[in-house]
Amino acid sequence: MSFQKIFSQSPETEATAPGRVNLLGEHTDYNDGFVLPTAIPQCTKVQLSFSTDRQHHFYSEDLDEQVNISEMDRTPSGFASYIYGCIQLLEKEGHAIPKLNVYVKSTVPMGSGLSSSAALEVSTLRAIRQLLNLPINDVEIAQIGQQAEIHYAGVQCGIMDQMASSLADTEHMLFLDTRTLERRVIPFPSGAEIVAIDSGVPRTLASSGYNQRRAECEEAARLLGVKALRDITDPDATQDLPELLQRRARHVITENNRVLEALQGVSSHRFGELMNASHASLRDDYEVSVPALDTLVGILQKTEGVFGARLTGAGFGGACVALVITGKAKGIATQVLEQYNQTGHSGRILVPA
Ligand code: ADP
Ligand code: MG
């Protein structure tokens, strides 16, 4: 398939945006805390031209699905809602957006926790900015993408995914303070690169578990008299909380501290230790791991050339990320996957692509 075949004309412009994987700082974003994602090589490409009728036409090559939207139509569902949301929000901010032909093609796997949704929003907004010469910057693109996802796709998400897709690259990590949006692009720990493996376990309990954790964190913050758990840096300050809330709060506080330590620029070895500690904290204090993720992380952590590994994303299934010696990612990923799949799972390598 091609733009030409679907729309019988050539694209006027195109833009891409990458997926992301979070290296450190899990379940911290809704506590106003710190995150440390990086962009991955897989990306989404959006091509655009002006529509010749009074409708928007959106086509995804990956879904082989086309959606046509006229002025009278309601917000579409599915993939079109992300694109439509971006256009609507630009219009609400006063930009005149003509009817468009939009062609989407991606190498970011959908629904695997690598943030194909943010890659779709950011590539769409970049392409429109380019086509119409809009005066919007990369942070605004991330913010509009997040609002599109919340208000048009109906997904309550933080700002990390869109900021990573809009501002990170594959050679750096993006430190982000989710409260102030202060950010810094920092190099990878020296001599290290990334492996990400999907556990093959679907994130079935993810949304109920996620909402419950959010509520527990809010309750802990209320009892501690702070706006958000980000305002506490000493894990011992949680001592008087009920036992469960104490563990939840301890995860968030120690996780934020781990990101801040990594921000100082630590060795690959130390960064790996921080990832291992993050996994233990997510497993024991936050209780968002599942046996398959523990198995996969266990295999990664025992493999030569791996500095550290942990589950990444909300947990309850999904993917694991590891920091490994530069040049060894492919070999390590293949070896670990083979061992993991022998335990009765069907995992898959996400990074390196
Ligand atoms: P993730 O962002 O972790 O990949 P999400 O559930 O947040 O998972 O987003 C996946 C959704 O984003 C898909 O179901 C689809 O609606 C939309 N999407 C992402 N990439 C594409 C694409 N290339 N083509 C069509 N829809 C896409
Ligand atoms: Mg997403």
C-alpha cells in the first residue's frame, strides 16, 4: 500500500516520531515525580496532503483501515480518535486546519508498552506543523498529544510518553520532572545499550490495578500532609502509615531517589543496580509484577553482559528492559528469549528491532 494508491496523489509532507521505553522512574509520574525514558529505533511515519473534498481521510497501513470524517460527524473511535483529537485541539487553540489526507505507517508495535499511541500523536502533530508552518514547539506538541489521548481517545495518561516521543532520541535518556516539566537530555551510561523483551503476558489487570495504586498513593500523600508523594524524599517518613500504604509510598519515594541518583551520571554498573532495585521495589512494595516478569527479569539479571533489568511500564504483564554492554544487545536478547520461552511463555524481542 502507499499514499499514492490510497489518495491518488502524492504527499505534501511527512514526519516521524519514535516509540519509547522507560529506563527508571515507574509509577512516579502520577505522583508528580521523575522519569527517565529513552526513544527506541522504531517509529511512526505520518504523510499528509490536502483533502480535495470536505472530509478528513485517515488511513493506517498497519491496520489497513480508513476513516473518513466530515464536519457533521462525531469523534471517531479507534486509531482515528488520536489523529482527530490532535486536529481538534489545534483548531481550539486558534489554528486554521484544512481538511487533510493522513497516511500512517509504523514500526512501533501497538499495545506493547512502547508507546505507539504517543508516536502516532507526535508524528501527526509534527507533520501538520510542517505542512502549515505552525508556531508550536516540541513541548507544546507533547502537551497537545497528551490532551488528545485523554479527551479524544479516552485514555488517562501522564505526560511522559509524549515528552519522550517529542524530545528524546535513541542515544540519550530524557530526565523529566513531571511536575515542573523541567527536563534534561543526558547521555547513556558509558558502554551500555538497551534490550527490551515483551513477556507475552497481556496486561489484563493493568487498568484496575493502576487505578488502585493511584488511589493508594493519593491517600498516603493526604495522610502525610503533602500535595504528592514527590514532596517526600526520606522513605522513613512513611513509618506511621498503615503497612500497605507504607510500602506503596516507599516504592514511589525510593524510585524518585533512584532517578535523581541516575541523573548525576552514574556508571553502567551502578545504573544496572538501580534498575534491579527498581524491579525489587515494584515487585515487593508496589506489587505490580507477575511471575512471568519476575522470571524474565531473573534470567536477564543472571546473563553475562547485563548490568541490570526490570519490568517497564505499568506492570501486570507487558515488557522488561535491561541495560547491557554495548554491542551485545542482539546476542543477549536472543539468548535470554530462548531461555525464557523454555519456561512455557511466548515472549518476543522488542529492542533491538
Ligand atoms: P501503546 O501506546 O503502549 O502502544 P496504547 O494502547 O496506548 O498502547 O496505544 C495503541 C493504540 O494506538 C492502537 O490500538 C491504535 O488505536 C493507536 N495506534 C498506534 N499506532 C498506530 C498505527 N500505526 N496505526 C493505527 N493506529 C495506531
Ligand atoms: Mg500508549
